[in-house]
Amino acid sequence: MASFLGISASFFHPTHKVAITFILNLYEIEHPHTGEMIADKLQCSLEAWGIEPRKVLMMVTDNGSNMIKAVSLAMFEDDTASSEHGSDDEEEEEDTEDIGQTVTLHRFPCLAHTLQLLLKEVETNAAYAKVLTKARSIVKKIRTTSVATEKLIARCGMTVVTECSTRWISNMFMIEWMLKIKDAIGETLNDMKWDGLLASEWVKLDDLYHLIQPFTEHTNTMQTDNFALSIVIPVLIDLL
């Protein structure tokens, strides 16, 4: 019932020669989740850990407009700029006001989230949109009717899985589960006297599953803490 903002740091440990990722802060946040609020939490987190902004190579976020705005708003004053390039003339140093340097963070979009946005194109594709809508309707009917759910479980020991708009690749799990218990779903729908999918629509659903599956595999790889930029090009080539 609560919303959270997690801020983590990733870096290469020169002594142990391994990539390290750990949570800096986990904030419970209230609505609205504005870019200004996220920028403030980001600044507080770096300041609390004593991390100099100029040492931050990049910020990786999803593609939400509030995240993009937050990184653009998060600017820091770096007071080390003048001292690192100071003059040997002490009198000149005294007359020069140290105004520091503004440090801006650079954002890199999360590739896993970008792939998820690409999959939304399926929703607008005439070949798959209709069957996907019909499949969702069937799943919803079964899940919200206890009689249908019990009949399905009695037949195969499983039930259908609903998708969640905020959970990545959940539509793939919904389709995969439907294909696993295809016969049991058909028999249950007949018992309930509900319309089901035509044979041609089941074929389309199977085609859609095989289309989405590689995106699912690569999303699982790229959303891990050990993901590196060197994987990006092989992933894109494989998907292409």
C-alpha cells in the first residue's frame, strides 16, 4: 500500500576486481511522484553518503518523464574546481572569488525498460491486438468467477495468470500459462457456456508467445545487478 524510491550505486572495485552494487537508500514516498521530489531525494542520498557528484559517471533510470526530469534538475555545486586549478600567486587567489562549478548528472535510459516499451507496439498491431484482448477477457472471467476457477483447478491443478501493466513481461506469462493449460481452459469454458478462442486464434497466441519470448529472456538478463553495457549490442543484434 506504499510507494518506494530505491537508489543504488554500482562501481568496479579495483582491488577485488569485481563489479559491486548496493542500495544507498530506500525512501518511502508520497504522491505525486514529481521530478522535483525525486531530484531532492537523489541529492540527499549522495550528500548522506559523501559521494561527490563529479565522480558519478551516469544515472540509470527508467523512461518515466518524472525520472528524466529528476536527473535534469539534480545539479550540484562542486567546490573543488577552483582549488584544483589554483594560481601560485597568493594575492591573486585572495582577490578571486571561489564560485565553484556546477556539476550536472548524465542519464542513461534503462535498456530493459526500453524493450518493455517496445513490446507495447504489440497492442497496436492488427494481427495480434484482437486475440490479445480476447485472451485477457477470458482470463479475467475465469479469475473473477470462483466456479470457473475451481473447475479449471480440478482439471489441471492450475489456473490462469493475469497480467499487470506495471510488471514487466507479465503479458508473456499470461500467454505462456494459457498455452500450458489450453485444453483445460477450453473444457472449462464449454462447461460455463462461454465463448473461447478459435483454433486460428490459439495459433496466433502461440505465434505471439514465440515473438515475445526472446524479449523476456533478454529483459531477465539486463535487469540484474551484474548487467554491463558490453551486452547491449549483442542483445540488440540477437533481437533483430
